Amino acid sequence: MSIRHGLLALLERGPRYGSQLRTEFESRTGSTWPLNVGQVYTTLSRLERDGMVTQDGEDDAGHALYSITDDGRTELRSWFGTPVDRSHPPRDELAIKLAMAVGAPGVDIRAVIQSQRSHTLKAMQDYTRLKAQALADVPSDRDEVAWLLVVEQLIFQAEAEARWLDHCESRLVRLAEAAATEPAARPATPAVRRTTRAGGTRR
């Protein structure tokens, strides 16, 4: 997730101070990816160093305000216009866990799958409930619409994960059935060492 570009997008709406940016970011994403103020100010410092934001005085309460620069707008337009790179996917803990569980001694991988499936379906139900609540209120501003898009993405992601877990379990069942129907390998026959007596015959 790009905190850097998220803050630039918020600053394009006008000058903001750090905690205000944090509040608006979490409002827009429904606190799905919570930020702390330290992250916000660290990111603002880097953006200022790179010439993408500049300090723009203070508000009435003495908060330092930040504004986006022309370079920041160019960067933001580039971000919006560039597809998210999927050629180097981030590490997925669940995929790593199942990969390591295959053949691990003492691990019931089907139990691991069933436990994760229960958790994933529960999360999907929770997200669906949040979506229903959002639609019942009829989204009326950009923050509410943005949150609806985020929660729908979470629902689709959970649905995909549940289908993948079903696939993993089916594959394990097929592999187990195939292993059970393979003919048992014949035990190797020890080589019989024959000796030949001098001038005699083999026995």
C-alpha cells in the first residue's frame, strides 16, 4: 500500500496537517490500514525532501500545514495512470504456511485448511455486514463511496481465498487417493553371491 501516494491524493484537495491527514486517510479506507501519526510525518518529511510537498504556514491552532507541489501532482497523476505491479506479488503468509505444512511431520494440513476456512468465512460475513450497513445509509459523499469500494475489495478477496482453500483441500484428497491406488513396490531382491571353487563348478 502506498501511504506516500495516498497522502498526496489527500493534499491535492488542499493544505492539511499531519493528524488531519491521518484521520482523512483512515476515514477514506474505513480504518482498514490504520496509520500512526509518526508514519504520516515521516512520509511527509520524505515527500518534502523530494520536492513533492512543501510546508504552507500554520492553521489557527498552530498546526504546520503541508501543500502539494507541481512535482507532487505529476507524481500523483503518474501513480493513478500506472497499473499496480503484480509481477512481484507480496509474500502471502497463508500460502507460505500451507506450502511449509505439506509433508511437515506431525502437521494435519487438512486441519490447517479447515481452521483457516472458518476464519476466512467469518471475516467475509463481517465485511458483508459492513457493506449492507453502508448501502442502507446510501453513500452520499466521496469518503463513504471510497470506503464501500474498499470493503467490497475485502469481500472479493475473502471469497477468492475461500475458493483457493477448497481447491487446496481437493488437491490433497486427489493426491492421497492416487497414492493409495499405486501398486506397492516390490522389495529389492538381494543379490546372491556365488562363489566358484578353483577347478570346480558354481553353486
